[in-house]
Amino acid sequence: VIDHGQPEHAIVTTCAYCGVGCSFRAEMKGEQVIRMVPNKDGQANHGHSCVKGRFAFGYATHKDRVTKPMIRANISDPWKEVSWEEAINHAASELRRLQGKYGKDSIGSITSSRCTNEEVYLMQKLTRAGFGNNNVDTCARVCHSPTGYGLKQTFGESSGTQDFDSVMEADVIMVIGANPTDGHPVFASLMKKRLREGANLIVVDPRQIDLVKTPHVAADYHLKLRPSTNVALMNALAYVVVTENLVDEAFVNERCDMASFNKWRSFISQDMHSPEAAETITGVPAADVRAAARLYATGKNSAIYYGLGVTEHSQGSTTVISIANLAMATGNLGRKGVGVNPLRGQNNVQGSCDMGSFPHEYPGYRHVSDDITRGLFETTWHKELSPEPGLRIPNMFEAAIDKSFMGLYVQGEDIAQSDPDIQHVHAALRSMECVIVQDLFLNETAKFAHVFFPGSSFLEKNGTFTNAERRISPVRKVMTPLAKYQDWEVTQMLSNAMGYPMNYNHPSEIMAELASLTPTFAGVSYEKIDQLGSIQWPCNDETPNGTPIMHKDEFMRDDGKGLFMLTGYVPTAEKVTPKFPLILTTGRILSQYNVGAQTRRTDNNVWHAEDILEIHPHDAEDRGVNNQDWVGIKSRSGETVLRALISERVQPGIVYTTFHFPESGANVITTDNSDWATNCPEYKVTAVQVTKVSQQ
Ligand code: SF4
């Protein structure tokens, strides 16, 4: 530990890693951050932090940072450093050239959940008004897009229902497909505090996550299901609720759409959904399912927390809907201690979705085909807008291979490493004539780029992030951008060069425009954020200081009623066979973060410096694999090599890896299956063979 002495001043800002959104005091000497101190007044973290937020900020000044714009004619050419003016003009003229040659819809953009709300808002505005199409999508496509869809359909709003502190009033906590200890450490500490006080715990996960058994905390039930069978399990839990008269009839009668409930009740009470029938699909003993369902349904306050183990499946949206159904049927919504709580991965996943990053929705989740909403944006933006939804990320790739989508502006997202079936992604990027990458580092996607705009880290910009509890928190500039401009300024310059004028002087003006156009943000302003510390949307005349708990009296659907939807189980197309007998599933570790672009460039590497493959002792023995041996993993999509870790955390027949290091190539092997409603990739289920390659 280096002692940097006393700081000269401190600036409060928000962590740029996970969706907990911890508040920090950046302690400074001049423009140098000497330490990040968790903020005692932080409303999401109350003075706590994890190793990432506290120690892993050195990437902001890492030697790998690119600080000069660069261009090249072909991706095989060396990069040429140019001025900002030349880079912006070149990019603008290339994008206009492509639109002239291939049509208006031949270009698009991808926004980042690591960027601020204001930056994301400008990206979608550039696309809709500057490019003249709706070809904007977000990296949330590959993580929580099923949350957006499922909760919008059932509750009327694409967000979690509670604040984090709500967990302290939960009596029963169900964690589904999430590993808070590694993925959301500060919230996990709060949850463990409540569990130590005596709350009951149900874990639904194929793998034994830490929460199942950790000091002073043990799950009452660990429903160790086979990957891809979430819907069958959730239906079995609901079957018990319905057939054992555990429905909260008063809540359902008063708060829900009764026609949909009655239809759902008939559907779910069919014997095909019984725990006994489900056991053959999920592998979970029926008795455990029955007991867990009773525990959840009879708890005074029961809360569900879930993660990417729910969403990243071909039935991700169906599982989100089944969770919403279960919570409504048992009356576990609209007060402290209950709710449906998606644990968002990246710092601003919630915000990037809120800001209109989806190709079919304006900010505030309003469809582009809605004439009234579109008219509002047209008036403010002084531009006629397209009523047609644009391309999703996977559709952009398909169109690129068909030579109809030829230009892409990617901000703060490494799609050439993070997206599934990576060979397909690379082929699509190679097909495009102009790929613009904006990032801190020359990431994997930059290998396919023709223009590189240096990005700015969270320490170099002003703006806001919105965490998993809808909390909009301030991001404050603590140092001058190494490459001169904040990301939103670059987007603005590109827009101006393309002939669509933007003239913001500060991100607060962008937030003011958003608030004027979006009812759920109508009361949000920088002044109020500074005054209150943070604000949980919806924030408007009815709730001027924000909304910690949603759906208290009414759901946000037009009629105010919660909607039940049918959730038939459909097996994944990804089958195990004698050739591919194991199921690979994926997750994260505490010290690293997603594709590792940031954490790999910090001292966090001392904890974990490689991805490993967890394999059950029986499967290891069958293959002659010892701990630390190198093993080959082959799927129908591709193959890679990882070091083996023999572990009983995984069940026989299941192997598990993380995806933080590009050389381990986890996404070389993942499939192109995706969620039926949102195209969220099925990262969590890949049939593989594992063979020993060499000894350690
Ligand atoms: Fe940052 Fe998440 Fe850790 Fe908090 S819990 S310090 S937001 S990574």
C-alpha cells in the first residue's frame, strides 16, 4: 500500500463498476486521485465498498490509455494519429458516404452501460435525429433486456421494484440465478446482515454460490436445478401456491387484472406444472420445491432477487414474467421487504435502458410508433423521426453479413469479446466499411475499427449513473480528460459534423431536456440531485423526491393493474449429446469485472489472473483431469483451453467458467441461441466436451 499522505480536497462521485452504484469520495492531490473512500452519506452503500470500487481505479491513468484519435483506411493498416477535427470529419463523411451508397438505414450505434445517462441519451438522439433511423441498441441487450421486457409487460415499468434497504425488512429472501457475493458485493453484505438476523433463504442456482453456505448464513433450500430449466421450476413453485391455496386473494382481487389471473390460475394448476412433473426436467426434488414454495408464500415479507442466471437464456423473458407472476400471486409487491429485484450487472444498465437505448423505445420506454410521443420528440429535436423500430445488435450483425448494414459507432462496449458466438460477430464487423470505436483502450473491437475515438473514464466526466434500485447518482469530474473531451462532447461534435446540430454546454442541460420529455424523470434536475444526494425515479409532481418502492397503490400499466401472463416451458435448443455431454455455464468473480478491460489494468489482478474451468470431481476423474491441468473445451461453435479447478460447487454434468480475460475465449464457445422476446444471448447454456490437454 502506498501512503500518499493527506488529500488536498475530495469530490463525491459514483463507482463505475457494478449496479450497486456505491458513492465515493475521490480524495485528490491536485488532479491525482490518491484514494477512493466509500462515502458514509452514500444512499446505496452507507459507507461500504468492495475491492473494485475502493482499489481498482488505476485503469483511468494506465499506460494503455489511448489519448489521440486515430483513423485508418483498412483494418489491416496501421493506425494513424490525427487531430480531433480530422477524426470527427472523417467519421462523419464516412457515415454520410455509407448512407448515400447503401441507404439511410445502413448505419447505427451501440450505447454503453458504463457511460453516463447523458452520454447514452445523446447517442440515441444522434442515431434517431442525426442518422435518421432507430438503429440504436445497448449492451443491456446481452444482459438484462428480458428484465426490461418482462417487467414492462407485467408491472408496466422496466425496472426493479425496491430500494436496497428494503431487504432489511424481508423475512424470506429468494435469490435466483445471481451471485451477489461476487457480482454485487456491497448489497450482498446488506443481505447477509438480514440473513444473520434470521431471514430465511432460498437459493435457485445450478451451482453452489457462496450464499448457500457461508459463515453464519446457510440457505434453507438450495434448489440446484439443471441449467435452462428456470421456467419449469418457477412454474412448479407457482403450482404449489395455487393448488395449496396460498394465493393472496385480496391482493390479486384489488391490484391485478382478474381475467389474466384466472387464465393463469387454470394454466398453472395443470399437473404438468407440478413439482413432481418438474423434477424430471429440473432435477430438483419435488419435496424441496413444495417446501420452498410454502416458505416463500407464507413469509410475512418475501423478496426475490435475481441476476443473469435468469435473463441469459432462450426463455429469459419467460422466467422474468414467471417471477412477476409469483410475486403478484402471493401479494409480495408494493411495500418494504418484498418485491422483484433484478440485480443489474453494470453500473448504468438501468440508466442506459431508461435513456432510450433500445431500437423500439424512446427515453422512458415509450414505443417509437406512438404518434404522440414521437411528436413530442420531433418538436423538441426539430426533426422528423422514424416510426419504425430499428435493428437490434444481432440483427445489425446479420445485416452486415448481408451487406445492408455497413457503418457502426460503438461507445464503451467491447462487442468483439463480450458477445456470443464470437466468430459470427467478427465476420460481421469485418463486413462493415466504417466501424467507429470509442473506448479507453484499444479493445478487441478496435481490431475491426477504422476510426478510434479516445474515451473518457468516469473520473474525467460529469453526468449521472442509475443503479439497480433506480437511483440516479452524481458522477463528477475529478480530473481533466486525458484525451481532452468527455464522451458526450465527442458525440456532439460528430452530430454537428454530420449536419444535425447539438449545442449543449454541460450535461445538466442534457438532463433538463430529458426531464422535459420524460414523465418519470420530470422532477429530476442536477440541482435536486445535489440537494438530495441522489434520486430514485419516478420523480415528478406526484413524487417530487423520488420513489424508493414502486407499485405501492397501483401498477404502472395503463389500467393500474398487474398483468399475469402464461409461461409455458420450452426446452432450450442447446442439447447435450454423447459428443457434447456437459453443460457449460458462466459467471463472475469478485475481483474482476465483465470483460476485464478495467480490472485487468489494476492491482486487482493480484487476486485472479486467469479464467478457470470448474469441473465436478466425477467428471474430472472420468477424463483423467487433475487440479490445475489444462483442458480443452469444445462446443458446436468453437473451442478454447482453460485451466481446470476440481470443485463440488458444480454438479456432475455441469462445468463453469468466468469470462474476464480475452485469451480464455469463453465467448468463442457460447452459442447463438437467444431469448425469444429480446434476443438476449443464452450465455448460460452451452453443450461442451472437455478433454485433458496437458498437465499443469
Ligand atoms: Fe463498486 Fe459495486 Fe463494489 Fe460498490 S459493490 S464498490 S458499486 S463494484
